[in-house]
Amino acid sequence: MTDISTPRFRAYTARDLDTLLDRCGADDETKLQTRAVAAILPFKTNQFVVDELIDWDAAAEDPVFRLVFPQPDMLAPDELKTVTELLRGGARPAELNRVVREIRAGMNAHPAGQTDLNVAYWQGKPLSGVQHKYRETLLFFPRQGQTCHAYCTYCFRWAQFVGDPQLKIAAAPDEDDALRGYLREHTEITDILVTGGDPMIMGIGPLRRALEPFLDPGLEHIRTIRIGTKALTYWPYRFTTDRDADDLMRLFEEIRAAGKHLALMAHVTHPRELYPDVVRQAVQRVRAAGAVIRTQAPLIRTINDDAAVWRELWTRQLALDAVPYYLFVERDTGPRDYFGVPLVRAWEIYRDALSRVTGLARTVRGPSMSATPGKVVVDGVTEVAGRRALALRYLQARDPELVGRPFFAEYDPRAAWLTDLKPLFPTDAPFLEAR
């Protein structure tokens, strides 16, 4: 199916910002402030996103524009002013880098204990590029998959893309045997989540080398391979007409033939991403190769904090043969204050959207927080012993004994994360304090 007419991928980075912003008539000060934010948070997009997904005549309100282009309010006012003035004055790189590092240091680069509590050890040494938070699931970060076709402004893995090796999570090239040994010893692991970055940025050679070890004899306990990706809507040609798209489909078929369940965990944040016909073609090819597509995204202020948006999103996904899977709460990292939505409001949006879709689209779970103890879902607002409360439970947890047990927190319309909540009764405290 590969076609020589496939567009050649072109990435746009921070040095292209001024030219891109000319499309919406941005003034010089707006361009300068946008560059200031891009000095802190990574910016990258491509010609498909720019030409096919953004309405440049209404860029200020356009959800995909906000999804990929830095916004001045993503920084605190004093931070924005400091970096803007440094750029305006032509500051020396060393001075600018010092300020950039200081601001990033306050952004919680690796939330939920990713780099200290999720470490996997083999023969007394930590495995690079691996996280083992939940008993059955191992996260794997292949070395060549730690970038994306375009970056989302809300991304909780922003630290992967800023060029600081101390912040980056990636597998070392010489640890394949150690990973195999760890998996053979930990037979409780049934699911591998290949993540990044975006593994679909990899060419077929590196991708095959990353995935084939999970098909080895002796690893029959691994039953599911998940691939987290945004490529389905940011660069759908990866699955249709890229030069190695046919080889990619054959790899998917081989994984299925080996008896593994293969799931493409597609991040789709707004219905606009599903409009191009090439996205429909990409979904059809992935499904024909035997993979299931499950969709997920966080609830993001200014982009999709509207029940009607989620209703359309889930309905379109279902029509395309994708399974709505998760509605997340925006993580406590990066520009979270800009994007965050209070938990009560998140639940109201989720409930409203869910009540207006068919039962087949009600597979989606949420609003879910990927917090330090585990994935906590807000089940609703209720009254317990005459007190207004939030009802919650763990969908997944470091301690499996927490999973599925309901617990309650004091009603707080401003709380936006698990750590903002207070237990309703002393018996609820362990669920909020668990580490």
C-alpha cells in the first residue's frame, strides 16, 4: 500500500515559531512571549498538524493550536517577564540556561514517583528505560522512541524532550539481556506498555528490535503488548503510506500470530484530530493487522473542558472502531495550573458526556488521576452521614489491596489532585496517604 506520493515528514521547532505565528497575524510581543515559553517547555509540530488540523483564521480559540503551540499564560507572570526580558535583551546563553533550569526545577518533572519509586532492579542494579509501578505491568522506554511527531503542550513527559540527560528516561543500548532476565524472573508481569516519547516515531528496524524480545520463548506470561502513541492523529501516514508502513503492519500481524494481544493506546485529545480521512484509513489498517485501538486523553482546560467535546470525541472514536478507554485528570507537572480542572468539575463533565452517548461508548473510565499510590477514579459527589463528600476508588495501585475499595474525601470544589483532598473519616486516610 506504500505510495511514493506520501508527504515527506517535516518538523517545525522553536526556531520556526515566528514564521508559523505569522499565519495568525501575531504581533511581535506575542511572538517574543511565545518564544519565552518555548525556552522552558519543548515545542515541536509538523506540517500535517499545521496544515490539516489548525484553523488559522481563529487560532486564538482553536483547540489544536492550543494543544501544540506554547501560550504565554503557561508560565507564572514573573517567570514569563524574566525570560521575555532576557530574550529581548539578547542575554548570554549561560544566563538564559540558568534561569531556564531554575524554572524547570519547580515544575515537578517526574510526577508520581516515576524515577525513584518505579525503579526495576536486576542483579542489584537499576534497569534503565524501565518502570515497574504495578504488579502486572512494565513500562518500557526504547532508546530511539523518546521523541514525538509533535509535542502536546500539556504533556506530562515534557522532561523527555528538553535535552537534559538527567531528566530523560530511556533504555541503555546494552541492557537487552538484563531486561530479558528481569522479565523471566518476574512472571507476574503480563502487560508491557511501550512508551516514550512515542514509539511510532521509530523506523521499522529499531521498533522491531524493541518489540521482538517480548515474543521470546520463556516469556509466555507476557500476554499483552501496548504501544502508547499520538501518531494516529499527528502523523497518520505512519500507518498508511510511509515507506515502511507495510512492514509495520506485518510486525503487528507477527505479534498477533505469536498469541499476544496488541493494543495501540492512542492519545486523542479533541475530535478535530479525527476529521482527516487519512486518520480513518490509518485506523482501518491498524485494525486489519489485528491490533485493538484504545483511546485516552486528559481533561484539559481551554481545549476539551466541555461535555459536548467529549461526547463527540467518544462517538467519533466508536464509529472509527476505536474503544474509548480513559479520561485522565491533568497531572501535577509542567504548566498544570494553566490546564488543570478541579476534580468536581471534571466529574461533572465526565458524567454529562457519558449520559449522552450509547452504551458501547461507555467503556471510558474517569476522571482518573495517575497519582503516586496508583490510578484513582472520582466516582462522584455524594452524601455520607450527613456530610458532602467525593467518592473515589483505585483502579490500579502499587498495593493491590487498595484496588476497587471505595473511600471518601471531604467535598472540595477547588481540589484538583489527590494531594489536595482530605479524608472524610479516619478510615479513609490510608487511601489518601498510601505511598
